[in-house]
Amino acid sequence: MSVSSGDSDMDNPRSSLGPDLMDEDQSLIPSARDVVHSMLNGIKDDKDKLLLTSNVFCLLQHVQSQVFKNEACINAIAAAVSEVSRLEDKQEKDVSVPPHIPKEQAKKWVHLYYESYQFEGFRIPLEKSFLLSFPDLLEIRHVSLDATSTLIYYSVLLQGILMDPDNTVQRGGIVRSIYRTSIGLVDSWLDQIKNTPEDLFAAFLMISMALEGCNSELSWKIFGHACSIARALGYFSLDGDPKGPDGHIGPPQESSQHRNEVERNRMRFEFWHLLRTDCLFRLSFGKPALLPEGSWAVNLPDPSITGVDDASTHFIQIHFLASMRLTLVVLKYLGWVKAESDQNAATYDSWLDDLITEVEAILADWNVEELMSNTKNLIDTWFCADILFTSYRIIIVLSQAKSCNRDSYHLPRHTVDLARKSLKVFQSLMGSTVRSFWGIR
């Protein structure tokens, strides 16, 4: 798929702020606004208020009539917010010296990462030997390690920990420590970030880590930098020349002509991951598009990347293909929302039903639930689970967007069933392994 030109806000990610609930309270029904402010007033820390605003109350706007006029829902949310307030002081007291990680243990986890991850997409831009030397280098006081390499090292270490079948090591504290250390490095990293493959890879890692830590604003900020770097490195013009809003060819980017097809496929794979992430921020957090239609010209890659169909990467390939089909559905919906079509309610609802049918067809084509039951390792299981959760979430959003459901005081039964099913699947996955960590903050 290639498209032509449009403009973007990517050049200044710090200024591309999406709608914030605190700035858009007028969209809430009056009683909802009072409830939200009452809950947030109990939170002392401004960062925690921002986290709740962007990760909880922003999403509840989609179902505000069903939530903020239901006493049981209000009480449940208030109890959760009170728990956050209670944990504020506890976390301040619990910030202790990070647990020591023996050098040989750290090297084992780096080895595990490289042994477990053989896919050509998202190939790490640092040599394995360099990362294996990191535990030793960290102990040498006069050696200064750059923030980019350090972030990549800690991310590799974290993934190696989660892949380790050895349950004798108490890893909960180590996981939290790595997360806090990595987040603490972000500001210094962003101050010196450059348009390099290493910084782009670090950005990919930190977008995910910040989201997993419920820090959507930081993740969004890093995502803006990732888009700028990718464009400078030629990711947006792999299969054509994006044009500006005036119809002229955009500013020159790094040429991709010298790259072989495997390298171009890898870059296509990474670009489409960026596009999927852009849709995530737009759909879930109300952010503006950083990859608008016309600002890029990139075909879908061969999902094997190398052209060799390796059985060990089948689930990654299925995840990519299913995710991209889901992304295209979301792009249709977001395009309609942006256009503010004046179609009548019946036509609009029928069109949304067609989109829901597309999502259901994606689940059926790969029989994802059965596929998940046949996985041989935890990574492949989570690839399947991600397809399920993403599909369910899109169906819920599309169903709730229908005019016949938008102002109802009752959620559609189908969406309630899907939400409960998602929770049950997640509960089952977390209960099936002792290597599950409930949060990393």
C-alpha cells in the first residue's frame, strides 16, 4: 500500500498534544465532571493526577453516561482512586537501593534475549558482545556509557528476565528497579537524541515500557521523536515520494535505493508498527495523527522479512498480518471521525456494523482462540492474546460509537460480554505462569 501526501505535526512532538480531559471537561455531563474532580482532589501528586486523567478518565469518556450515573461504578472507581492515593506515601517510603544484579546473572539474561529472539524485524542495532560487556562496564567508574546504549541494555535485560524459566531468582524487585532506572534516564536521553538507528530502536523500546507503566504522556512524547527519526532515516519514503500539502515533493530523506530487500522489508515492518502505534494513541488517548494519510509511501512487507518461511516465526507473522488488517479498520473509522460526515444515523450505524464484521472476520480467518491454545511458548501465546484483546477493544469502541448506543444508559450486551471475556482471558494468562508481574511501577 502506498499513498501520497499530507502534512504532519511530527517535527515538533512536544507541541503535538492531544485532547486532555482536564481541558475538555465541557464534554462530560455535569455530574460526571463533579465526580471526576472530586476523585482527583484526593490525589496529592500532580503526576499521579495526570496518569489517572490520561489513562483512566480519558477512556471513560466513551461510556460516561453508563458509568457516571451508576452508583456502583462510581464507588468502584472512587475506591481504586483512593488506593492510588494510599500507595503514594508507600511508594515514597519503598524507594530503596536498587537490588544488586550479579554480573553473571545479567549476562545470562542478555544471552536468553538473543537466543529467544531470532526474527529479522526489530533487529537490535548493538553487537551482542557489547551488551554482554555492560555489567562489567557499569562497575568501572571512569567509563561513561551513553543513555541510548544504556536504555537498550536495560530493555534487553528486562526481556531476558521475563524469558528466564528459572523461578529461583526473586525478580519482582529487579523488574521494578529496571523500569524506574530506565524511566529516570529518559530526560537525559531525549536531550541528546539523534537521528540514528540506535535512537530509533531505543524509542521503540521506551514507547512500550512507558505505556506498560501507565505513563501514556511520556510514551506519546517519545513516539513523536520516533516518528521524526524514522522520517529522517527514510522510513517514510521506502516505496515512493510523499508529497507536501502543496502537491510538491517533500524534503529529501535518506535514500533507500542502496538497501537490499531484506533491509527494506525490515524497515517496512518497523514503519507499520509505527502506524499501528499512531492508531493506538488516536483511538485510545484522543491524540492527533502523527502519520497522516499522504505523509508516507510504504508498502506492506513480506512478513517473513527474509523471504524464508521459518516455523519459529509463524506466530509473529500471523500477529503482524492480523494487526495490520485491524489497523486498516481503525484507520477507516478514524478517517470518518475526522471528516465529521453528516450521514444519517441509520446509514452510520450500518457502516459501523460493516467495520465490526471486518474485525470478526479477522478473528475467524486465523481462528485466534484455537490458535492460542496451540502455542508452545509464552511469547507466542501473548502474540495471540494481543490480537484477541485488540479485536475486542475495537469492536467495543465501534459498537459504542453507534448512534443507537451512544446516549443509552446501558452498555450493549455484546460489548459487556467481550469486556468480561477479555478479563477472563487475561486472568487465565496471568494465572498460568509464575513469571507474571502485576505492574512495574
